[in-house]
Amino acid sequence: MRRNFPLRKGDVIKVMRGSFKKKEGKVTAVNLKKKAIMIEHIQRTKKDGSKVSVWIDPSKVMIKELALEDKERISAVQKNASQTQ
């Protein structure tokens, strides 16, 4: 099994560290410049009462399910499975 995999929009992940520990959700945005991801339903309440999404470091999450909509991504998973057998 592969230890790590590049995150993409649509992947289902679980937060392992921080104040949002044990929360699960889909990745809604990936910012390569900030090296951070945004997850649906993980929001912080501001002083004025509005909610804002939180950027999370990808090293603090675990991938639960990959979005296999891309042929290249499917082949990478299959290639990895064949190497471990």
C-alpha cells in the first residue's frame, strides 16, 4: 500500500491533528502556494457571527477515499497495487 498520495479536490479525508481532530469531509480547495487544503463543513465562527472555511496543513490529514475520476490517478493506484503483490 502506498503511504502518501497527492491530494486533489473531491478526495475524502479525516483530520488527525488540531482542533478539528476526527472530523471528516471532502477536499473543496487545494492551494499549492500556501501548502494547505480546505475541507467542506470545517468552518470557524468569526466575531461578527459569520462562518469562514479553515485552511489545514495536508500533513495533518489521512486520506479515507480517493476521487478516481482521472485515468492517470487510476493507473497510479493500480501500479502501486501490483508492486505490493
